[in-house]
Amino acid sequence: MKRGLKALFLGAALAFCGGALAQPPSDYPAIMADAQAAFEAEDWAMLAERLDAAQAIRPFSLYLTRNRILARSLLGEYEEAAALARTIADRGLSLSLTGHAGFNALASRPEFAGVAERMAANLTPSGNAFLWREYKDDALLPETIAFGARGREAFVGSVRTGKILRFSEDKEAPEGFAFAPGGVYALAVSGKVVWAAANTGAPFERASAPTSAAVYAYGLRDGVLANRYVVDDAGAVLGALAATPFGLVASDSGAPRLFILRKEGERLEIFSTDPRYVNLQGVAYDETRGKLFVADYLAGVFSVDMKSGAGTLLANDADAHLGGVDGLYAYKGDLIGIQNGTTPQRIVRLRLSGAGDAVDQLDVLQQNLAEWNEPTNGAIIGDKLIYVATSNWPAYNDDGSDTEGARREPLRLMSLDLD
């Protein structure tokens, strides 16, 4: 039993944090070490207390929520365990609450009646699926898409191969545009330049050690490399790009932090740091408000002052799950998020307050579609979101090796009407 408990708990070794802080973020490793010891000693009261403290630091960690439910069940506090599970169900999500006697005991309790059915219903696919383009290559691990002026051509970047494809309005099949010396995690088009953020760590097929991260500038017309901007830190992982009037912003999930390449600048400068940042993902610039928004996988969504770099966590007035957002885009005063760190995976619209400092409502636009294999990033063209629907991330292990039995899909770019 202890071996099974230990394995279940150690599955939480994720470097995430953030949120409304009841404890300083720096305390998180110590809190989790205490929880690990309590887990192994079967001290359920201490385990519950320590996991509660960890959740206060990382409010959108579904892993922590799941284990808090288990800890409460092991304590016999079934009402509290059921309430935690019900909150997740009310937010439209599902958790796997099986695999341990504590979960089995909860499932048989009247307090839990209906929660499992609600979670199962939350997995129902919703939203209309429209195919924009398909390319029969399942070895790319496509992650990102960016459009040129007027939306007449699209560029798609591959994490596995470093290849950048160009889709033209008048051609059915894409053409090779460029090869980056690393897996392409983000693309942005600004003026006559296609910007690519690339990392040399796995699952890039030519992964190197130590790893490196850089932003590359390619000529829009010819795909010729014009410049490169390397991050002087082997731990950096550049994950998203956004062109702003102040320069090109890049998120680094490894440190974590934000970089900026200012206009006429010669290097990537550290632009924003915050102890609540943990795993920064999508960045979106709202031209109307002059604000930058950044999604953190477990902390939620921040707005960032473009002059000072100060981050402000958006208030969650909607009482919604704001974690697990990968791609993030500004649209008519709101934010569109591709939420692939949840079950079900979904595309959501975060309706913001007038000042842009709070999420007033979360609307699910699409979720759990059969055509998906982990959607990742997209781009807004007019009133449509064009996005990568089949990244095939589940087909790769952390070291870049193939996941046994995992399915692979061709590159599928899908369209979602936003208006």
C-alpha cells in the first residue's frame, strides 16, 4: 500500500506555483516535502494540512486538488472531500478519482452522489468542428501558427523537426519555409519578419545538452535567416511570442520570466519577473487597453505593465478554472484561451471587466472534439480563431521517445467562429 501511495504522490513533482498567496512561493518545496513525508507515514491529517497550504500557493493545480480529495477521504471527512470534487465538477471539469481505497470509500458515500455523473457529463464534446487545412504528416509535433498580413498566408512551426511550413491562400499543400536549429514553440509575424522561438531540448529530434533557447528572425518572403537572439541560460524554455508596440515579447516557462526584444534592440532583455510566475505560457497584447496578458499554467492569468514589467493577477470573479491555458489571444476586450491542461481540454472565452483586471465570466466555445489530439496554439484572423488541433504531444515522452501505443494524427488546423 505504501508503495502505491508513494507513486501516486510522487506523480505531483511538477514545478508549478502561483496564485493568491497564503504562503510565500518559496515555501512550496518545503511544504511538499512535508506532505511527502506525511504521505509515506500515513499521517493523513498532516497530509491534508500541507496540501491545503500548497493549494493556496498554486490554486489551479488539479493534481493538488485530487490529492486533497484523497486526503480528506482518508481522514473520513467525506463532506469536505465531496465539496472539493463538486467545485471541480461545477467548473465544467473532470478528475480521475479512482485507483485508491480512499477514493472507493468516497464514491460510496451519499455526499458524493451525482458528482461522478456530473464529471462524466463534463466530458461530452461540444462546439462545431471546422477543418481549415490538413497536411498528412504525423511526425511534425506542430505547436504554433502565425499569419502574414491580411491572413493570406500562414506559418506553422514544428517542435519535433524545427521545420516551419508556409500555407498559401491559393495552394492546398504547404511549402517548406525555413528550418530552425531547435524545436519551434512559437511564431509571430511583424512587418517583413517571421519570428520563431526555438528550443533544443527534447522532444526536438536533434536535442542537445546543455539545451539552448533563442529567437530567430527570418525574412517574410524568402525564409532567409536575418538574425538570432540567444538566451544566455541553459534553463530557459521560450514558449510564446507577441508583437507589441514596445517590441517582441517572449515568455520563458523555464525560469520563469518574460523577455522583450525592443525595436532596434540587439538582445533579449529580461522584462518581467514575479515570484508568483511558475510556468508562463501564452502572451497576448490588448491594443485597446495597452495591456499585455500572460497565462500561467497554475497561477491563472496576469496583466503586465509594459513600462514597468509589473505583473497583476486577474481577479477570478467568475469562480472559474483559469489554469491550464496554453495559447492566449486578445479579442474584442476579452481573452480567448486554449486550455489543454485540463480534462476536458477546451477553448474558452474569458470575459473581462471593463478595466481588464478581472475575469467576469468563462464561456466554453469548444471542448473535447474527436478531431483533436491536444490543441495548442492559434491565431485570430478577423472573427475566427485558426488553431493547431493535433499537436500529437501525447505521442512523446519527456525524453523525446515515442509513447507506446499513442495515436498520431496528421497536422490538422481548425477554425472556430468567435462572433
